[in-house]
Amino acid sequence: MGKELLGKRVSQVEVANPKCLNVPFGQFQKAVVGKTIKAVESRGKWLFLKIDSQALLFNPGMGADVIHFKPDDELPEKYQIKFSLHDGTGFTIRVWWFCYLHLKPKEGLGEHKLTANLGLTPLDKSFTLDYFKQLLSKKRGNIKSFLLDQKNIAGIGNVYVQDILFNAKLHPKRKIPSLTAGELDALFKSIKLILRKSTEMGGLAYEKDFYGNKGGYGPKQFQIAYKPGKPCPICQTPIQKIKTGSTSSFICPNCQPLTM
Ligand SMILES: [Zn+2]
């Protein structure tokens, strides 16, 4: 998105689902049209577009197709939001169910309740092993709940967490204080590895990138996620599906024993 949008001026904006806005549409339009896109960033599910002195915060809810267009491109059949830029390009957003499209002055970002407490995205440069250990040092619960809580780390969902834990040979119910330095190291590497792999393949198979290409990270890439009964790729033990709080987990009982 950065490659296509940075430095471009917004010429027009359409919002067919104004309920997703936090300000009246007129105010939104006035703050955005004629302004230049200065930065595109993300934290977990939130996309941050810095437009002059304003920040546009977009959250796709269950999901959305955010698709780039060039002047002669045919637009997608369905979309609710459209940003047109001064050079004739732009992007449309088709929301699967609901979304948030919020406007905040850049200096007031800390007052935006839904994003102010988000943790770092694991692919962020500041997300280092030291930072990760520091985060965990004050925590007592189980490791899976910690990883899924977007206030700790923004960007790990119930799909990725399965193989992240499997790769690190950790049972989802392991208590954080019981993790050894070696295990923390393995977990840190596993988080980066799985998310980077998926990002390089364009995301999950049911998602689309900015050019409308389907992601390549699907069941074939999953090691144990959503494969109950199938043999573990390391030791051939059948993969188990277990309940962990409100979510389901997939584990190899041999590679991920619940110790301590
Ligand atoms: Zn195994």
C-alpha cells in the first residue's frame, strides 16, 4: 500500500456505510479530500493512514478486500468505501461484515480507545527478543492466551498461533513463568518465522493482497493447525484438537507435552 499511495493526494472519498465512521461524513470528507497520504502503517488488524495532520484508522472486522485500482481498471462489483487519488488511481474496500473507519488528529492518537493499548506487531523492527522477554516477565497466565491478547502483541490470531506453538514445541496451556530461556528463544523465532512466511506468500488463502491476488498460505502450509487425526509432521503421532478456554487448539501430544 505504501508503494502505491505515499505522496499522493486524495481527490474524492465515498463511504456507503457511514456507520463505520466516528465523525459525520461531511467532516470526514473535509479532513481527507485534498490532503496527502504521508504514511501507511499497521498494527495487528489496524491499518493507519497518516493524511497530513490526520490519522485514518481502519479495522476490517472479520475481514475486508482492500483493492488498488489504476485509471482504466474495472472496479470490483461490490464495495462500500472508495478513495480516489489525484493521479486517477485509488483503492476500494469491500467489507465482509463490519468495519471501523475512524479519523483522529495525529497528536490525539493516544486518545483513540480501540488502538491506544495495542501491542507491537511482531514484524516491527522494535519487536526484539529482549522486548519479548520483557513483555513476558510480568505475566503469569498461559502462553496461548498471552499470544492472542492484542494488548500484548498485535497480529497473532487463532490460525497462526497453532503452528507458532507447535514449532516452539510448547503446549498452549503452559504457564508463562515455567518457560525456560531456550523455550522463549524458540517461541520468539517461531512467531517471526510463521508470520513472515505467510506475509511473503500474500497472507492466508482466503485473503487478498492490495492487487487482488489470493494469499498462498493455506492448509498445505499448516503443520498441525486444523488437522485433527492427521499424523504429526515430526513424529507421526495423531494431532489432537483440545479446548483451551474459549478457543480450540491443535497439538501434537508427543511434541508439545504439558509439563510443569
Ligand atoms: Zn509430534
